[in-house]
Amino acid sequence: MLDIFENTVLNKYANDYFLMFFNLIDDGIDEDNDYKSAFMNIFPRHLVVAEYKKCKKVYNELYSWVIDDFLHKDFRPIHQHVLYRMLMDQAELEDENEEKRNENEELKSLRKKLSEEEKYYLDNIYQAEFYMDYLFEDNDFLYYKEYYETFGTELFNSMGYDDRIIELLPRDKRKELKQKLSNRS
């Protein structure tokens, strides 16, 4: 289960929402086609083309985190990238539909037990834009190209990038930067 909120019940609802993304992607794949076309929307294109198995592994890892009962919160930048892109796609769909979900009895009962902050989370638990703002205050993972281009500069040092962002780069660029990182230590 993705560890999003302190409240475990809210986490369950949030993970059900995230599970919907995986189901939509899976439903959009026909038997004769693989996931490459779907992955083009959520992974950097160069990774899908050159390292499809890696993309599939990350996708399956995220999926397993959503459906298991353990709390997972230490996302690598590649996980963040995929979740963010899934949310972007969902936000576009939600903007088109603008359909509000009716609150069922279970949610009404839960609402009575929540703090004001948790009620706010519950009100937004099925909205992609909420997660994009709530989960991704730091979105360095979107700027992996800039990470590579500014590596070793004063600007780079002031940015405070997570070194694991390297995983989003093409294989040859990862190798180049890993060597530079090991020389830096």
C-alpha cells in the first residue's frame, strides 16, 4: 500500500484510486499488444524503447505496492515519475468528465471520525490534481534532462537533486554520471 496519509483508512481509499490507474492501463491493452504503447505515456520514451524490461519491472513493482498490505513510501525518482504521469493522464480525464462521486454510507460514517484536515483529504481522495499537489512538492524527477545538463555546475550543486534521478536517464548517460559521481566522492 502506498503510504500517503497517516490515517490507514484514507490510505486504503487512496490506494483503491491508484489501483484504478493500473486497471485502466491493463484494460487498454489488447492481447496482441504489449505494454510498450501504454508505457510511452508514463515513462521517459528512451527508457521504453531501450529498456522495456526495466519499465515493466518498475510498473509491476508499483502495482504490487498498491495492492499489498505493507506501507511503501520511499519512492525512487522513477516511481515518482510514473505516478505523476499516471496522475496527469487521470487529471485530463477528470477535467473532461467533471463528474462528482457520491459519498456512500461508509464514507459518511468515516467522515464523522476524521479531523478537519483528514476530511479535506477525504473530499479530494478521488481527484488526481490533489495528489499531484499533495505528493509532489518536489518534482525534480521531471527534470532529469536538466539534471544531466547541469551536473557538476554551481547551479547543480545548489539544486539538491536526489542522485537516484540518474535512473531516468538513458543507459549511456547513467554510466557517464555514475563514473563522475564515484570520482567526486
